[in-house]
Amino acid sequence: MGVPSFSIDGSIYIPMVSHRLRAFFVQRPHDQKSYRLATTTSQQKFDAYYIITIKMAASSAHAAVVMVIPKMATGAADSNGTTAAATRAAFAPSEWGDYFITYDPPLAQRSEEWMREKAEELKQRVQKMFVFEDGSVAGAVALVDTLERLGLEGHFREEIAAAITRIQLAGQESTGFVGGSDAHDLGVTATRFRLLRQHGLWVSTDVFDRFRDGDGNFSASLSSNTDDPRILLSLYNAAHMAVPGDVDAVLDNARFFARRCLEAMAKGELLSPAAEQVARALDHPLPRFTGLLETMRYVAEYAQEVTHDGTILELARLNSNLMRCLHLRELTALSIWWRDLYDTVNLRYARDRMVEIYFWSCGMIPEEELSRARLMFAKTFGLVSILDDTYDVHATAEECLSLTQAMQRWDESAVPVLPEYLRILYIKTLSTFKEFEDLLEPHEKYRMSYAKKAYQLQAEYYMQEAQWSSDKYRPSFKEHEELCGKSCDLIMLNLVALMGYGASATKELFEWAFAIPDVVRAGTQIGRFLNDISSYKLGKNKKDLPSGVECYMMEKCVTGEEAVAAIATMIEERWRTMNKACMEMDRALLPVAQLVANIARSNEVIYLCGRDGYTFGSHIKDLVTALFLDPIPL
């Protein structure tokens, strides 16, 4: 059953659930942060209506209210007769409310100043580790991999760049590089392969030939150590750096072989932290996992490794605590800004999700020095989310058109053309972008034109979707892919994030990104496809277009399950396109590619297995808690 929100005595009643109505959240206009509970006492079903009796809260003028509510469509059945997910009712309130506005972190074990001074001392000691007296390429591979997984690469960029060059130049027969065909050497070879490709450097899949038999299969002996999955994890992660056209499907075979072995291990009795690492990799292979979340887990796991280095571990713990301090400062500031904006525009049909937005921002822009970019991204995400919900769930076709026209004018003189309820949102949008411009240095001001134009285009894309919805137009899968790949915000948000970068974001970089090159298109399509699968499984808003899954089902005459599988294959293809583009592009363009890849990684987390951690904040609440609140030992 889908039940809309409704108003009684000036209070708004929002259904808590959509299938078995038991209670409502009650939002009162004079106290917008306070929610009371009204319970359902009876519910009768008829062919076209639900008759619901609601017992009111004691402060209401009514003892009970009887509502007659039309039944809402619950989605079309696929060709197997399976009904697609129901149309969603109103968005749930924020999981966090004002938590981070009033949050008082526990007293730190050490002052921030002490931690920074100690970290500087430890960094000098780690820098000396990049001198490999025995010329060991395997040692360089292990060090770079460890520092990156611990989130320390930002402190050693020059040293890591030099080490990567050395690793690239080292052939398999070079001194110091293991040349055998045993399992240990496979681990080194696979990690080297992944690191080079992740850094945008080409390396052939031929390096795996000596681990395969005459039929091209990986040797079964490589999986003989069922207590230590690290070698297979290295191979599995490397296999996800495939590109279109990799010969002989070497990486496809590696992926199948390693996954089958890891799944068998997972059913056994793996000890911690191996069990957690295997489970995480099967959900999120390392090249497709948000680096910040990998660090969050790996710091504790690294401490359990017999070969861990005490200096590196101490630095990683200090760095994690320092990043926590920064994150909480940013999140508090954003929460205050958002509460003022959300309450002022007073559009309660829109999602209240700033904490989830900031979680997304940290995954996309993890670097400590890019605070300006992170905050610009988060604020714009919040604004465009309200805009998206306005087009999707609330505004009429005529109101959508007037909003789109006002966005193209981008001037307060356009306010009178808007319906009254949208005027404050429009004014706040203009003023927020003006604040962004004031934060830019004189030589950076040109960036505003790209961000503003991208935001205006976003409104046009939303308008096209709204027009299709109003006309009840059913797009082809190709039409859906083309429009919705642009309307999913990520192209625009990528440019807004770049606006907050430093000297690495040149005018040439903005021109290139604005033209939507293949790497940007592939990254945004990953997000769009993941969202489509989620929308199909969880349900859409009543005005939403058919999802990509539904378009594919109708066009190809297949079941929902078959359509989801086909779109999952497309996601894999887009990842490979991104991998290839990063290895072929000018190195000066890598900041855009890294941003897009991080967006795609964040989307893989948000939409894991068809969930939607943005619309349904409860889906990722445990991750938010772990990243921002769980204690980190020193």
C-alpha cells in the first residue's frame, strides 16, 4: 500500500511505512523539529480506497480522524508476473536530525597540536623506508600498497611517485624482483600490476602467464593455503583493473578463479582479520572501494599483521585521529548551514540528508588539504537534491517550467516568475554560489562560469525528465541512458568539486571536464545504473520516470532479474572504460579522472546490492557511525 502524507490542524502526517500502515510521524508547523506519533487503530481495504482511523496525539483537537485514501499504483508486473517495487511514499526524516550540531566529542587522548608534531616526526622516519638497500622491488610494492591502504599517501606523494616509476621500470627478471612461479610471487606480481594500473600506467597481462597452465587456467596449487587468503585477494583485486580488449580474458579468468577460491574460504573458519578482508573484497574489490573506508577498516587489521611496522602503524593511527577532528569540524559547520537552509526554504517534501551527503563528500574528496572543495561539493549536493525532489515529487509541469526558466536567467529579477514556495530556494541558490565565488582567489574566478552553467544544465535535464513524466512518455533504454546519465548530478558536482581545488585545476582541465569525455561519461553512468537497480528494487516516487531496469525490460521483453543482470554487465564495462581512459590520458588531466573514479567508488558503497544509502539513510548509518564516531586508538 502506498499512502501519501496529509495535513490535519496544520500538522503534516507522514507515513512511517508503505506496505502495512501502523503509524505516522507528525510534523507541526510551529515546531518543525518536533515529531509526535499518531497510531493507526483500524484499517479497512476496499477495491479503490483504504479507510484508516487514526488515534490522534493528546494535544490534538480531534480524538480520532477517519481518512479515506485512494489506493496508489504499486508498479507493473514483469513478464514473469513479479510485481516491481511499489511507489514510494514521502521521504523518511533524517536519521541524524541535529545530532552533529550539538555533538560534543569525547575528550581526546592527546591534543591535536601534539598529534601533529608527533606525526611530523614519524613521517621523517617513514621517508627513510623508501631507500631499499637490497634493491627489492617487492619491498617497494609492499610499502606503497600499505601506505595507500592506510590513507597515508598524501604525506608521501613524491616518494610514492618515485617508487612507482621504479616499480614500473623493474622487469620480472630484474634484480630484486622475485622471478619464480610460486604463490608468494603471484601476490607480488598481482599487487604490482594493480598499483601500476591504478596510477595510470600500462602493464601487460602477460605478467600472469607463468602462473597459468597450458589451457590458460590458474594453477590449483595457488589456492592450497586455505588459512591465508592474501595471495588470492591480491589476484582478485588486480583482476578488477581490466580494460576493454585485454587479450585472452586473462583477468576474467583470474577474477573467476580467485573469487571461487575466496568464497570457499569464506565458508570455512577464517580467523580475523582475514575473514573480514575476504568479506569486504567480495562486496567491494579494492580498486572499487572508497579509500577512506578501506583505511577505516585496515588500520586495525594492519596492527594484527605479524609483519606490521610499528612506526607506520603509529602514524596511521595519528593520521586517522587528525582526520576525524577535521571531519567533525566540517560536519558540524555543514549541519548548521544545512539546518538553516532546510528550515528557511521550508520544502518538507525534499530529503533531509546532509550527514549522508558529507559521508559521500569524504569518499569522493578524501584529501585533507581539499576542505574547500569538500564543503562546496556538499553544499551544492544539498541544494541540487532539493531541486531534484522538487521536479521529481512535487512541482507541477508549469511550475517546473518556470523554475527552469528562472535558473537560466540566474538573477534575482527572475524571482517573481516563480511560485511563491520556490522563491526562497532560488534566492538561496544564487547566494550560495556567490559565497563560493567569494572564496575563490582572483585568478580562480573563471571557474564560477563552468559551475554555474553546469547547474543551469542540471535544471534543463530535470525539466526534460519532468516533461517526459507529464507526457507519460516511455523512453527507449538508449534515451533513458543518455538523459538520466546527465541528470544524475555527477557531471555538475564534479565541476563544483574541481572549483575548490588548488593549482592543479587549470582552465584546460575545466574545458576538458565540461565537454564530458569518456572517463566522465563512464563514471556517471556507473552511478546512474546503480541507482536504476536500486530504484527498481526499492520503488520509485510516483512522478519518477521508469527506471533504466524497467526501460530495458520493456524494450527487450525480459524479466526484471534479466534486466538487472544486463545492466550489471554494463556497469562492469564502464569500469573497464574508466580504467583504460586513466592509462591513456594526459597526466595533467588525472585530477578529473581521480574525482570521477572516487564518485563511482562512493556510489558502489551507497548502492551496494540494490540498497540506497542516500534516500534511506538507515542503509548506511553503521558506516557513518564507524567513520565519524567510533573511537580510534592511538
